[in-house]
Amino acid sequence: MTTTHSDIPSVLQRIVATKIEEVKAARENLSLEDLQSQVAADNKPRRGFAAALRAASTNKNSVGIIAEIKKASPSKGIINHNFAPALFAQQYEQAGASCLSVLTDRDYFQGDDSYLLQAANAASLPILRKDFMVDVYQIYQSYLMGADCILLIMACLDDTQVHELHALSIELGMDVLIEIHTKSELDRALTLPRSAHNIYGINNRDLNTFDVDLQTTLDLKNILIEALVVDNTTLKPLVVTESGIHSSDDIRLMLSHDIQHFLIGEQFMKTDHPGQALQSLLAGVAADE
């Protein structure tokens, strides 16, 4: 099945159109060939995003948190008015996050490429570049920024694009968070080559209505696991639940369904001390055991 831009929810349609223009402008400033040359000269090792998540889930009640650094969103406006990427990265690391996610989209999330660089210099945690990938140019950019993982949103990409971007990311040594929200997106994601670099993110937010329902993860997780686990020697797939995780009860619900990895941003970022919010959440989970 191949998606087309007419199938994309309108907010994503606008974002994708913006990204295409961004890439066009960037190519005029620095050609793809020159960008590739810079990547070839860069030998900085990746920090192992998927490996960090696997290390965090050593027993059935352990959790891996991808803590997000996000200033704003299209639906909520500015979320954090005292935005400090480096400080938040340090706080998250001290509080027990496994990985970081940094928004770099400018027009819709008030992000910036420099925020990822600041976070990478301030903490040792692996980092996801949270942006809307539509072109190979952005994959090379992400590598040079120091990203350890990139995001591929199935709703934004057709089959040819997602396979191309997935292959290049892995070739460069980065992990890939493959985001799905529906059964049809899941079916398309399953056509991608199996890899230890793959992480499957189930977004509980409906991209048409922005409504959030944790049942989305519960419904899609079993289908995903059954499709990917072939035998007992198969590496257990990494499944991340995204959006709508607000409390230790939400985490316990997911743990009861064998989901141990969480991407959480807004719940932390709406506070004055995101690291403390993460610490409190993890303490609540531990107290429930």
C-alpha cells in the first residue's frame, strides 16, 4: 500500500510542504554532494539509541524513558517559557532518562538544529532528532548534528521514501524510530527490512483530531509483536508508546501489557524543572511495585 499526500491529515500536509521548501533552500546553500562529503569526513561514533533502550528494560518492570526537549507545539503553543536545552538534557540524564528526543522543527514547534547540538554537548545520552523527514538531505544533516536516531513518520511518507530514508539512516549507523498510528501504517512499516536499528513508535495521538487514546498502543502492539517475533532467537522488537503518558498509572498500564519504553515530552516540559518531573514519575512507578 502506498500513501499519497492527499491521504495525509491537513496539519501534516502543511508541515510536509514546509519541509520540502526547507530542503530546497538548504540545497541551494549547500549541495547534497558537499553535504555528503562532510558526512564522509566525520568519524564521530553514534551513541546507540536502540541499545540504550534495550539496556533499560532488563526486567519486566523496568522502563526506558525517551525524555523530550520541546519548546512548543502547533496545538498548545509555547509549552516551556524558560526553555534551556542544555540544562534540560543534564536534568534528564541525572533523573534517569535512557535517551533524549530534541525537536528541531522551527515553524511548527519553535525548535532549532542548535538545540540538538546543545543537548548533545551537555549530556552523554543518545539523541533522537525529532523532525519531519522527507528527503535524504535531512538524514545527512541529522548525522552531522550528532543525532543517534532519526524519526520516520509513516503518515508523512510514501513507501519509496520510507525505504530510502530507512536504508540510508542505517547505512550511516543511526537507529530509526518508525512511527505508526493505524493498522494500515503498521502494515506498511512491516515491509521495512528487519534490523536491530529499528524502533517501533506507536503514537496514541490521532493526527486528524489530536485526540489521545492509550488504547491505540494496546491494540497495535500485539499485532506488531506477532508479526516480528519469528522464533525464540529473534531479538525482541523495541516498542515505544508515544503521547498521553501522564502518570505512573499510565506507565503501569503499559507495563502490564509488556510495553516498557516511553516517549514523554509535554508532561515534563510544562513544568519549571523537567528533570524533577521525570524523577517524580519514575519514583511513582517504583512505589507501585
